[in-house]
Amino acid sequence: MKKIILSAFALILLSAPAQAHITEEKVIEAQTKWAQGIETISKVFIEKGDYKKAAEDHIDTLYAYGLSEVLFKPTLASSDQFRETKEEALSYFVGGMIEEDKGFAIKPWSKVRFGEQQILVQGDEAIAMGNYFFTPKGSDEETKVEFTFGYMMDKNGNLRINTHHSSLPFTPASE
């Protein structure tokens, strides 16, 4: 009878779960969760619930704060353009520590959807660039916003946003 001897390294490799990779489908799933998160924060705000907790959950679930650096340049930020910490991101979504923040996610929005975009997947990272649309409560008029989101995968195989840049489309000055 032959004995098979495995090194400790081989045992670790055999017992470790297979590393999942980022796919376009996972990026779209993460975008759907992001849109639903903004809608949820708005709904909880309207219902006079704990919208700040809803926003914290949104950030904790979808952003990479605490896992890596996060590059976050929100749409309506001008004097304090970059949100380097979770607390600064929370301020943007619901107001608070940064004076210019009025609470983007508590406008409130009734619907958020991602539109035309391109997605580039490279190994364990992905980047998506395109347009997303926000419909305020009580209106049918969408606001078009341009976005770039970068994604990384956490140890549980969930996509996390490590780059978020959004801006309003260029509007030429009338002549």
C-alpha cells in the first residue's frame, strides 16, 4: 500500500475554497444592490426611520472602507471633493460632518437605475463607467449622472466599491 504524504501547504490549498473571480454579472448585481440601497435610505427617511443606520449598512455592505483605500468623489461635492473615510461618505449620503453635505440619499429618491455603461473586468478587479439615473419622489423626471465605479472582491467573494466618481453631465454655456 502506497502512502501519500501531503505537505502542509498542499493541505491548505486543497481545503481552501476556490477563489471566485469578478464577472460582469457580479458587477451588475452589485450595481443593483447599490441602487436598491439608495432607494432604501430614501424610503426609511420618508418613513421617519433610522435612515442613518440604513446608510451605514449601505456603506458597510458595498464599499471597501476598512479593507482598502477608497477613492470617492461624489456628485454634489465641490468644496470638500473627496470622501476618504466611512464617516465622510456617510456625511455625503445623509448629511452631517461636512458642511456642504445636504444628504444626497435623503433627497429623497423613489427610483435609481443604471443605464448605458461599459464594464472592464481584469482578474480580481473591475471598473464600470456609464450613466445612472435618479428619480425624485413625487416626480417622473430623471436626473442623469455620469459614474465610474471600481470594484474589488472581499474575502467572502462580495464585490466592494473602492473607486466611486460621479458627476453631472457637461452642459455647454449658451452663446
